[in-house]
Amino acid sequence: MSSAPGSEVGGTTTLVVRVENKAGVLARVAGLFARRGFNIESLAVAPTDDERFSRLTIVVGVDAAPMEQVVKQLDKLVNVVDIQELNPAASVERELMMVTVRADSEIRGQILDLVRIFQATVLNVGYDEIMVSLTGSPSRVDDFEDLLRPYGIVEVQRTGKVALPKLVKSTPDPLAP
Amino acid sequence: MKMNGGQALMKALENEGVDILFGLPGGAILPVYDPLIDSSIRHVLVRHEQGAGHMAEGYAHATGRPGVAMVTSGPAATNIVTPLCDAYMDSIPMVVVTGQVPYAAIGTDAFQECDTTGITMSVTKHNYLVTEAADIPQVIHDAFYIATTGRPGPVLVDIPKDIVDPNNPRSAMEWYTPDSHDLPGYLPNIAGDAELIRQAAKLICEAERPVLYTGGGILKSRGAEALLELAEMTGIHVVTTLMNRGGFPDDHPLCLGMPGMHGNYTAVTAMQEADLLIALGARFDDRVTGKVGEFAPLAKVIHVDIDSAELGKVRRPDVAIQGDCRVVTEELVKALKEMGGSDAQPDRNQWRSRISGWQERFPLTYEQSKGDELLKPQYVLEQLRDSTPDDTIVASGVGQHQMWTSQYWKFNHPYTWVNSGGLGTMGFAIPAAIGAKAGRPDRMVWAVDGDGCFQMTAQELVTAATEGFPIKVALINNAYLGMVRQWQEMFYEERYSEVYLTRDVPDYKMWAEALGCVGLKVESPEEVGPAIAQANEINDQPVVVEFRCEAEENVFPMVPAGMSNSDVVVDPSQRDRPR
């Protein structure tokens, strides 16, 4: 397990947990949070390139300090292979949102302006509603959702964020062992 | 070799070296009880599934080998949850096999169905729901590996009926002998970091008031010899927690005995005053530390544990070493030898004389009963201790009698103390003593039990009587839930709420006889010795000796819950002595 210092911002922690792709593993992981009364804010689960494993991206609304014990307990689960605590400054995060907004013919144009500005996608159009999607950093998705809200959000579904660590930019030190 | 899942289960257990199985059959596990008849494994038929679990624990405590229990689905599985949790808290290697309704019926509220793996997820080190007969050999092999390596613990294997039922085609499988484990998330590390061990050795050589704070990890890792060598080479005193009684000989001059809430004054105080705690396989439990913020305030801490989650959980260590207690202790001894061995240890005469001063002023003490008073439990335990072989195995329940046993017994051999530490499970003593006797038939086994505990699991004495386990039970009958009574006396202004059990109901002597045991009743100090001698002579039947004890005797010393260890309350007769 590697843990980056300062991986906690605004009282949330992002964990990327690689687990065996087996029945019941998600319940074991979720149980460790539930037992302590920690709410999972978002959770994304999918198999990795190696089908034996799945990757869980878990966002918990808890500071890094109380999380330390949870992370150690997670690491003890037989089905958990490794855990990374992701520092938002050192990782790339993406989230997908699908949202249906009220859009009668008078205001549809204003919504399409926002869609253009955010490079969102129109998925479906109804008589007085429009469904759009946006993929982006969680804060950009938040902004888009905030701007749509005054028009009247009918339904919104966000995936929860997925993340990978940023890549090394500098060239390796040729003298390093 | 073609066989069915039930046969494969038996063969897999045999291959893991299982010689005894504690269990009780029922619907879902029924097919496995048929190949059991042809197996080399001895089965002990318990009277309640909780008993099977505690027997498996007692067996593991006394032998170091994993205990194994097998019960059916539903209520049997829920009945064994308490022993699973007990074993999880005390890191006892145990494998429990439970029956389950047929795979296709899972989730339909079938008869005697319960979500066993769901219920036991948080009280096992790991658990399995086996869905195919072909998985049985590998799962059993993995289950024993997980239960016995790293930090030991209980593993549960839930087996649907269809994959072990010869009448069901889903049970057909081809036997194979697994020779490896595919557990990418489970790689227990044994060796400690060499540099950290050197740092620890350096701290030891600098410490003026060091204490070895030794926990269950010493016994689990078979590290008692290494601990003895470390203590003798450095001359450092040893406290043995409730989970490590016997891990260092009580008769050794360096032994300070048990620390904590009801620990010896000297053990508690030496830790409070120490400048270095060397914690080996101990977990800074609240019953040891008292108020954590005021625990051993002057001490640096070296913490060795196989489980990295223990390092820094309660107290931030100065040197944290993840590794097996025995291996790390041996390496620590080597590192200390390289630094000069005992010659490199500073002069600690002043510290030693402080320790012996505490020992002289605050020994364990009680007042012998006078006139027509009933027995003092401490007197009973002293007599029992002095009239039984040195390597007697003692099991206890939970409460006052447990604390008195730990205080007054002299544990001079590892694996002679069988007890429920972390979970504090009343009723543990009798089934655990049976399990210990099953594992060590050569040893005398005494269960020290309270009257509250006895009434929870006494039915297992039938198991002891019929299966041939001649254990002996010292029943400390004080007519109360004694520890709760003590708390109500001390902290609830003597307002006694629901703690009186009655003195004469049940009639323990008659009950013992009805359960197939010899029953004895002792009321006066003169009768104690002869009754113990009589019990010790009986080897073909369990014996229950009821010692009728004073109700108002309290356990001292005591650190009241939430208080600092510096505020330890000593026996009333010692309260005016200078600390």
C-alpha cells in the first residue's frame, strides 16, 4: 500500500482498491466502512485489464487520520490485493453525469449554450425536456450541474469518480541506482 | 479418484492433520456425517453448537494446532457465532464448517437457512461459501492456511447440501491434492525489518526503566523461549497480559505478572513509570492501558506485531516492527548480542529496587474467612494451585473468578491458561476445558468457573462424561454475577440491580451428578484441600466441586474503567501505604 501525504482535501479521502473479482468482496469492503459509521460518498467498481481483479474507487467523507485504521483493516482482507490513497493534486479524476433538464422551446437555446460551453453531449430530446451527458473532472461536473439547476433538473445520475495517478513528467535521473 | 463432495471434505480435513472434530449434525450437514463414519477423524458430539466452537478454541489454546468444529445450517450456524467472535478477538486458529441449504435454495428463506457468510463476515478472519464440489479440497487447504498463518484467527467454510449429497449429481467430483494457494491479497510477512530491529536494540541499551510488555503474540508465535532469552540477557522485567499468562514463568524473578485493570500493582505501576515499553505481540487493549492518554506517559514504545494494523492503533510507537513475535525477538536478541549483550545494558539497580519496593508493599492479598463466613475464592485458588501438578491446564470463564485465577495461579508453562480475553465470553470455561483435555489428554485440566458462567454451558459436562474427558470444575459459587455486583457496589452506590443468582438453586452437586459427573460441595476452609485431593484422584469421570464462597469479596487491585493506571485502587488493607 502506498499512501500520499495530504491526500485528504475538504474532509474526503479517495481510495483506489484492487480486489479479487469474486462474489461478496464488495460487501466485505463496504462492511468495514459501515461498521464505523463512515458513509461512502461515491463508489465505482469495474474489472481491471486482468480479469482476476476489480478496481474500486471509493470516496469517503472522512479525513485521512481516522481513515488510517480503516485502510489498514482493508489491507487485511484476504481478497484485497492493494490499496492506494489518491491525492487529488497528483491524480487525474473523471466522472460521468447524465442529466435530464426541463427545456421547453423558449429556454432550450440557453441550455444548448451551456452544452456547447462545457462540450457536453445531447443524448435525447423530449417535448419539454432534454437529456445531456458530461464527462469531466468532478468539479467541472459540479459546475455544470449547478448551472443547469435553475432550469429544473428532472433526474440526475452521476457515476462517482474514477481516478489514476498522474504520470511522471521528469526524465529519470541517469545516475540513480 | 472419483468421489462426492462429502467424502472430499473428510479427506481434505484428514490431509490437514485434523484428528478431532467437535460438532453436532443436522439437516444440511447430514450428508457429511456419513463419510465421517469411515474417517480416521474422531468426532465429539456436543450438546450445543456454542460448545463445539469453544471446544475447538480450547483445543487450539492448549495445542497451538487449529481447532475444528462442524455444525449444520441456520440456528447451528448462529449458535457458533459467539465462539467465532471469541476466536477472532483472541486470534485463535480455528476452522468451522457449516452446512447450508442447497445452492439453488439459497436466498429463498428455506428451512434452517441463514446468511451464514454474511453474519460471520465481521467475526472471522475470512469465510467461504463453497458453490462447487470441485472447490472443496482447495478451499479447505486455503482455510487452514489462513487460519494458522499471519495473525491466526477463525475461518468459516459454508457448504451447501447439494455439493456434498451423494444423491445429487452436483456432488460428483474428482479428488485432487492441492499443493499451493492462489491468494494474491494474502501474503503474511514473518521477518521484521533488520534496521528497525537495530534501532529497537539501541533503545533497549539506552533505557533506564524498561519493561517487556508481552501479549498473546508470544504464545501464538511459539516465542516463549525467545522471550526468556531476551529477558535474561537484558535483565528486563516482564509483564504478561491476560493473553500471555504462561508465556513467561510466573516463578521467574523477572516476572511481574499480569498488568491492567485487575493486574498486580507492580506490573501496572512499572509500566506507568517505565521509560521504555517493549511491546511484543500485545495490542494496548483498554483493559491494559486504562485511560490511554495517561498510560505510561514517560515511555518510548517499541511495538512488535505480526498485524501491521495493530501498530499505532492505540499508541504511536517510536519503533514499529511488523513481523512474527518469535522471529523478531530472536533477531532482537542477536542484535543485542552484537552490541555487547548483557554488558551493554546500563546499570538499572535503582529501577530494580523501586520494583522490589512495590512488590513488598503491594503484594496480592486477601483476608482469610473468619468464623462462619463462607470461603474466600482466593483461598480456594491458592489451594487448587498448590495441590495440582505444575503443568496443569486451567480454563476459566469470565468475571471475578477469571481475574482471581489469573492473579493467584502460577503459570510456569506455555499453553496452560485457556481463557476468553477480548470478547469476555461467559460460559467459556467448561467447553474450552473439554477441548483442552481433548488436545492434551496427558494433562490434568481444571476449569475454574463462576456460578453465572456455569449455568450458561453446564450441559457440555454431558459431552465430557459421555465422550470420556475427565475434566475437573472448580465452581466458585458466590451466588452473584460477581463482577457486575462489584461494579454496582463501587460505581452505582451499592444499588444492586439484577445480579443475585440465588445460593442454592440450582443444587450444583445434584446437577453435576445428573450430568454424569461426580459432584462435591465444600463450605469450610478445612474441606477445601481434601475435596481437591479427592477430585484429583478421579480420572474416569468429570468432577464438579462447588466451593461456596463469600458474595462480597471484590477483586483488587482495580483500575476503575476510564481512569488512569496511576489511580489503581489497591486492597483496603494496603490503602495507607506509601505508593
